[in-house]
Amino acid sequence: MKEAILYLKLDDNKVNCAVCNQRCIIAEGKKGICGVRENHQGSLYTLNYGKTIAANIDPIEKKPLYHFLPKTKIYSFAAEGCNFRCPWCQNWEISQRSKPNKPVEGIEISPEEHVKRTLAYSCLSIAYTYSEPTIYVEYALDTMKLAREEGLKNVWVSNGYMSRETLDTIVPYLDAANIDFKGPNDGIYEEYCGGKAEPIMENLKYLCKAEVHVEITTLVIPGINDKPEQLDKIAQFIAWELGPEVPWHVSRFFPAWKMNNTPVTPVEILTTARSMGQKAGLKYIHLGNVQ
């Protein structure tokens, strides 16, 4: 365990976590929504620090990032935990593994070792990915600082629900991010994920203003966010609020976790989204999971 950053101590030994926009108020002996941040005697601790649940060498295009260090390798790792509960999660085995009260698992790997591995494999960057890096921000941040010292780039692959305090903390060391954006203001986040769209939209604006390289992924799920008007709103938000040069990855859904009976997204829906993106003025639109 390691004491968490970005939290407030409250009366009655409660704590208020400020790492993400859930802003959980956690009683003594209890965990936050993420399942990996726990109140011990009035102090908040992260249970996943140093515990790597997955590590790989990936093509950077797999993040997906198509316009940042293209055709290079990226060292990728994750710890358990997520602040959402999306029933279609493609990595639910690690993002939801510790919920509600299971032990946090992983192989002990220090930030220094992650950086050494990155250099040894001739990667130019490190991705904090697979689960939700906001939920292991202490582990990620220590690694990011060391990576920056070695001239490596830092990449977050995130749902974008981090708090402004977390953004202020990581942006000095953050070079690029791919943010999963499911759609604006139509109840999807509230009903399926346990969050809201507005903080993510504001965070995207913040990242672009801070000149972090941003690419956006929308997983198009039948019956959830595949209506033409929904896709049109996403395209317009990216083009008009973030900028026409922000790449949009429109990705095909395949059955997973609690949505195993949901059909695969028809390719035609993705091509419709591409047309809407082009109409909105987006310069880069990429269709994913179509082969």
C-alpha cells in the first residue's frame, strides 16, 4: 500500500478522494468506486501501487494513436481498477477484477524497472493503459517522471474521467492521450458507466489547450450510441470544440463481458460516422476493428 495523493481528510475518519470526478467520500475501512483506494484509519491508500497486472510491447497504433510517433513501439502497462462499470468493457478482467472486495493482484514491478524495460526494448514511449490510469495515478506519475528524465514520451489511454487536480498533476509529464468518448449529454454515461459526459468534455478541452496530443476513440455499440444523431453530435463536438485536426477513431464493438448477446456493430454504421465526421470538418477519421 502507498498513501494516495489528492484527497481530503474529513470528520469521523472519512476521506474525500479527489483523483477522479466520482469524488468518493469513503468511510473508514471502505473502498472507493474503483475498488483499489481504501480508507485506513482516516488516511487514503492506493492498493495497486507497484502491482502490474499487464505489461506488453505494442505498436503505438494499437493504443490507438495514429498521429503520434507513428510506426514505433510503445511499452504498455496497467494496474487493476476502474472508476466506471461499462457493461461492454473490453478489458473487464483487469479493470473490474478487484470489485467489490477482492484482493488487488499483480506482479511487483517498480517505476524504475518499467523505465529500464522501455529502454531495453528500444521503445520511445510508455503507455498507461488497459485499465484506467487515473486509478493508479500514483504509480503512473512516479513512472512518468522517471520516463521524462530518460527522454521517453508518456501516453495515457483513458476514459477521461480524471479530476482537474489530477490533470494539473500529470500534464507537465504527459505527451499524448487517447480518450474514450462515448457521446455527449444523452444519458449514456449515467445509465451504463456511472458517470457524466460533461467532465470528460471539459477535460478534453483542457488537454487540447495544454497542447497535449489528443486522439479520441468512440466504441460504437448497437442500441447504445449508434444512432446517426448521436454520432453526429460526437463529430461536431470534436470538430467545433477541440479542433478539426483532432483524430477520431470510430471503433467496431464485439460482444464482451455483460453484453455477450449484443451483436457486432455493422460496418455500415462506422461508415455513416465517417461521413458525419467529414461533414463536420474532421481531417482524420479512422475506422477500427473492421478487419
